[in-house]
Amino acid sequence: MKENWCIVKDTGRQRFYRLGFLVKNLPWMDGLYTFEKLKELIDEFVEKRGYDVIEEYKNGFSLVCVSDAHTHTERLVFPAIAVKDKSTGEVDLKFVGYHIDGKHTFMIDGGDERDVYRDETYLHRLRIANKQ
């Protein structure tokens, strides 16, 4: 099966992917976030930081960030948005700090590599959750 995503930015610890589908379902989060709640959190994030959103996300989002912790072994997935800074005009991708996949690990233990998967595993789970 052909994968329907592509990497659009790689900072080393963070990889931003454009998905070929909209994320609306987050079933493995055990009710932590509904998509509607996630939209509210993204709106708040954008407003607090003074960004203009370049790409609409109200009906689902198609950008995600797979991020590795810098202090210990951990990988989480976040929704991401394309934004323009109102004061500088700079355009960039930003992840919104509410994880939608991955598992928090204990920094004091150095993390847990058994709970860290390849990026494609998380992207594939998103695709399945959204029936793609």
C-alpha cells in the first residue's frame, strides 16, 4: 500500500509531515481530546502567540509533528499548523503542544525505548484511525 504522507520539514528532533488525509479521529487517546476540544486548544495556541493561520484546520488537520525528547528516550506526535507571525511576517510550521499519539516516558529513568516506534508507525495509526 502506498503511504499517503510526505516529510516537509526536518529539524533533527522534529519531523513535520503533510498527510494525504485530514485527521479528525483520535481514538487511542482514551477520551483525552476530542477533535472539537483539540480545535479549541489550537485556537488558543494561535491567539496567544499572535499568529495568522495559513492553512485552515477547522475540518481536520493534515500537518503533524513527530517529536523526539532531547532529555530522554521519548517520541510523541502533535498536530501542527502552518502560521505567519503577525509582527515579523515570518512563515513557519509550528506544532501545538497537545500530543495525539506516542507515550510519555519517565525522564528520571532515561525514557523507555520499547515505547518508541518509527515515525511511519504513528502515521499509519493516524491513517487507520481516520479510515484512510
